[in-house]
Amino acid sequence: MLVKTRTSSSYTSELKDFNLFNFTILEPGTPIPDDVAYCQGDAADPLTATLGANGVSLRWYERTNGTYTLLSGAPTPSTAVAGVFDEKYYVSQVTSEGCEGSKVPVEVIIHAKPVGTATSQALCSSSIGGTTAVFDLTAENTTVVGSTGASIEGWYEAFDPATGAFSSPITDPENYESATGNTVYAKLVGAAADGGCVGVAENDLTVNPSAAGPSVTYIAPECYQTTFSVEVNNPEAGATYTIKNSIELVSGELNEQSIVAQEGQPVIFANRVPGTGYSVTATVGECISEATACEVPSGLTSQATGTLQTKEQPEAKDQLTAYPIPFSENVTLEFKAERDGNYQINLYDMKGTLIRQLKAGTAKAGEVTQIEVNGRAMAEGMYLARMVSGSGAQTVKLLKKSR
């Protein structure tokens, strides 16, 4: 720009009375902001931007209800609330002459962390009087993830909510041995499009005691009686005691009776038919004890009533099958319950040593239940899967072979 200035106060000055000056007007320009993204609750850093042409310093603003507030320096965005904030923080630049350019918005994205669903698992102890059980934590994967769209990176024994740090990874979550009252944590990782944020879900583990067979007393009939009784010694209040014949009546019944023990009250099974034997179990929660039995020897018939048909052993009416046999990695157990009631399925080696409990719960009559058994860590050989329920006990053989 060319500017003339007069050197004389005379309005009639000639051209020689004027000086000529050149001026250059510089545009202040705009900075280039660095857009950022964080996961909700994470620590954030102050915002940054790169100076554009002609800029020598930055000015930061926070916009609220259309009003810009000049800040003392670069702000640190809050990550407390998830969302996209592209009209909250602004930055401009200033030239060496003190001219300020336009304000440019900085986009701040706060991704929500996946929030899993807390769950719990309960099993009977792996051995009589034991305090631990072997849990398949992966059976709860679908539950803890819920509808978050996240995936499970792993299971951990410890989690610090203050820092969000996981520790003590569980190397074999399909066969995790734990005592009761333990809590484990699933590490949830969100989709990449959602920032890949990390969340947590808790799984509370409970181990219910597996009891030995109840102690009972056989009460023989008097000379004028035609039935006998069985009394449970020192019954546990709240436990359910069940008795049935060792062999069936002609009607096909096992004359099954169940009594829930009351505090200070005896548990006596009366009117039992002589010659049929008996088998007594105790159920606490979903755990069924071993049976205390008086078996009828094979081939023995009742001389008292003439209404018995003898069998070598009680016949379980529940249907238990396994496939594929042999198996190399996984084997499926499938059973259909004859009647409603509790059940438990244990895995044994051929010496009768309990390896672990596979499943325990309540079955509905006619309902088919499947149990996937992870056998990758099992050595080659023969195993036994034994199911105990109100209908009796049934065992299937499982043959593990490497490929």
C-alpha cells in the first residue's frame, strides 16, 4: 500500500512537500488444532495446536452458551462424560503485531467404556469335605459381556478400580480352582470403532460343601409290625434327606420319600417295606451327598411280602450319554432327567479318584441338558462321568485319545 504524507501545513503545498511510505497488511492466519479422543474416566493431557502462518502464540477459549471465555493456557478436557465435544474448546493465534485471527474449534471425543454385567457361579466342592471347586469361567463370557459389543481379553484375579489396572491373569479360565467367596474379573475390550476402551465385569464364586453320606440308624420292625424305619442321625436343619428302595416294587416304584430337616426335629422314614433295602442321600443347596445304602444282595427275594422283583442294582431312569467317543479335545455329556430335582455330575479316573465336578444344578423332567467338557489338559486314557440325582446314579465311560 502506498501512502502520501504532507510535510508542510500549507494546503497548497506542491508534490515535493509529500513523503511516500509502503505498508504491508498481514493476515493473522489460523492454527491447526490437534483433535483428541479418550476413553471415559481416563487421564487427559492439555490440548495442543500447531501455529499457522504469521502466528507467534496461541490463545485458548472455552465456549459456553455461545460465550467465549479466554483461558490462561491450554485446557485439559474432562473425560467424565462420554460424547463428542466439537463446539466447546477453541484456539486462535496472534501475530507479532498483536493481531488475533479467527477461533478454530478443537474436537474432543470421549468414548464410553464397556460396562459388563456382574455374574456369579456356584459349585459343590470337588471332594467330600473339600473347600474348593473347579470353575469354567468362560461359561459366563456371554453373560458378562451382555449387549456392550465388547470382547473378553482375559480373566484376572485382581482389579484396581482406582487405576483401572488388572493383575494376576488366570491362565486356564476353563479349569480355575477356587475357594468360596472369591471374586474374579473379566477384562472387556470395546470395538475399535468405539475407541477400544477397557471395561470390567465381576464374577463372584461360591463353593458349597459336598457332604459325606448321612449317618442313619436302621430301626427294625417289632414282631407285630410289617414295616421298618430309618432315622437320620443329627440331621442338618434345612437339608433335604431322601430315601428310596434299593430294588423296585412290582409296581416299578422305589417308594421314594423326602423330608426337609427342621431345627431340633428328628428325620424318620417310616413304613418301609422289608426286603427292599434302602439308600439315603442329603441335599444341601444344589449339592447331593454320597448315598448311605443298605443294598439287597443279588438274587435275594423277599420272603415277607412276595411283592418284590429283584435286580442286581437300582436302575437309573435318567438318560446319560457322551459323544464323541473316543475324543481328543472336547467331549459332550447329554442327559435327560426322568423327574424334576437336583443332580450333580463328577469326573473320575479309573481308580475312582475324583478329578473335578462337571456340573450341578436342578433339572426339569424331560429336559435335555448338555455339558461341554474341555479335555485338552487330560491325559490319554479312560475316565468315568458319574451322575447322581433323585432317580439314582448312572455312569458313562469317556476315552481320551490324542490325534
